[in-house]
Amino acid sequence: MQLNHLNLCVEDLTEARTFFQNCFDFHFVEQRKDAVAVMSDGHGFTLVLSNPRAFGNEMRPYPEGFHIGFILETSDQVDQVYRRLATAEVQLTQEPKKMRGSYGFYFTALNNLLFEVSSPL
């Protein structure tokens, strides 16, 4: 079984689309007005960004502990992503470090959404 897609609710489609393209190498597929943007990781996974307000709904916060995790093969790749995020002026509160059998870091972006970037040790 393979995870095919994820619908992530965001307040600003343009900001989220640019973030995933520039920081995580997602490819833009299509956008439907200010409601939905579709992106691909190039490996069979589709990220759907949707704006709840475009559908007449309220944007609600994600539950505490909810996060998006990116796993990389090496610690050097983790460091590269960290530098890419820093260059993009993403607010980073911690540098990559060893944690729970992996090497990585957490940060928040896109209106306080938690992200994890890590690799096995």
C-alpha cells in the first residue's frame, strides 16, 4: 500500500505553493482559483493545498503534535535543507541535532504548521 495524496489546509495558497516548491522541491501541477493547488513530489505522491475559506469554511488550527515529516538519507542532506530554509528566511529556532535515533530539526511555517526534517543516524 502506498500513500497517494494528502490534502493540507492552508490560508495562503501562493505562499504555501512557493514554500513547497522552493524548500522541498515539489512541482506545481495545477491550481483552481484561490481554492486548491495541486503539487507532486515527482515520486508518486500528490500534495493538495486547499484554502477552507474558498469553500465557505473557517480555517481551524491543527491539533497539537500534528506535523509534516520529511525523511532524508543522510545528515548532509538534512544540513542542506536547513541551509535552504535559512536562505529562504524561514524562521528556524533550532539547528539540526541528534534526536531519538535520528538527526534532524523541527520548525514552524505556514501559520504555525510544524515540520520535521530528519535522517537516520
